[in-house]
Amino acid sequence: MVHWRDRLSMWLACMFTVTCCATTLPAYAITLRTAAQEGTEPKFVAAGGERIAGMCVDLFRAIEQIDPELQITGDQTWKPLVRVYAELEHGQLDLACAVQRIGERERRFHFIGPPLYNNEYHFLARINDPVKITNWDDLRQLAPDNTVLINRGFAAGDILRAQGGIPIDDSATNQVLNLQKLVAGRGRLFFHRGRDLRKLLERTGNSFKVKVLPQVMLSSPVYFATSKLLAPEARDRLERALFQLEKSGELDRLIRKWD
């Protein structure tokens, strides 16, 4: 018969073992849901087959290296930018990479970390169009032939609408379609961010059909954006990782890699 003291000793030994095991187990991973944003090269780039690469994918992997308990999923699934922002607002996604703080986005999302880089916006025109634009009035004076093409759901629409008096065509969801429309004369200009415009023209075979006008119409920083429904602990850890990337110089290196 086992004495009660022996039973107590065995119970205490078991509890000590369980406690020790619990303290050595890794903490639960924090899963952060995102998506690859269609038409946003070099943020997200089709890399052959079903693989998606790009600046933001590199940043996601670097964040996971700094804080292994953060696991970012969904960057291998394409979604239209409009849908990404809608799902981010309603908590179906947790974060989005390289988002401008403009218009209603301040109300819809929570912005964190250092600015990643500046988006510079240019007009694109047909190669044989003699148009010259140095300010918004130049564009208005082209009326009635001054319709501007933009990607639906992109910040370019907010920028142009804020100027007033500029007709906009946002029926296309990506830059490839808008370049086709521009070449076909279905718009006078295409307004788009300029980080990769010349590469875009080369990649789409439009280098001899379309030109980038030299005037920078607007320069605006981009940030990581999170859902306002994301737990503060997860948001804070993500932000710490971003600032650590900035401090080490790795943030700048990964962004310049895609210039």
C-alpha cells in the first residue's frame, strides 16, 4: 500500500515536471494574414509558375527572421487591391505592405513603423504626344481631351480627385490594361506611381509606344498598414521588427534590391 506521503511526493514530482516542460515549450506563433496585391510591381511580382516574389515578400521573410513567432501567411495568393483593403478594414486580413496614408485610409487602417520609401507619381503619355505638364492647371487646360487613366482602388484616384476638375477613368484594375487603353487612345494620360515605370514599359513591350513625363506631380511615403481589429500585442511586435530592420540597414537594402 502506497503511503500518503509517497503519493504526495509523486504528485509534486509530476507537477514539477509539467511546470518545467511548460516553461521550455515555445510560445504560440502569431499568424498574420496578408495577400499579394495585384498590379503593384515591384511590391509583388509574378515569379514563374504559382510563385510570387517582390519587395514586400522579402520584407515579410525578414520580419519572420527577426521575430520567429510572427508568421506571415497569404503572400502567395493574388488579390485585387480593392479587395485587400476591404478585407483589411473588416479584419479578414491583418496587414498590408507599402500603403499610402492618404484619403480615408487613415480612418480605415492603422499605420505602423518607419516609412518604407516614397512613391513618386508621374503622368505617362503616348510617345508621339507633345503634351507637357508641370502643374495641375496644365492638365485642366487640356480639356476636353484630358481624361486620365488610373488603376481602380489605387491612391492615384484620391490624389486626382483632390485636385478637382480632372476627368478620370478608373475602369481598369491594373497598369497593363491601362497601358493598352492609353496606346489605343482611350485616355490622354495614365497617372501612376513612378518607382518602376520604365521597367514596367520594358516588361510590357511599351517602351517605344509610351513615355514617362518628367514632372513629379506628388511624392508620398508608404507604410505597413494593419487592421484596426488586430491585437495590440501582434501590432507592437510587428512594428518593433520593422524598426529593427530600419536600424540595421536591412530595410533599405531590401527595398533598393527592387529598384
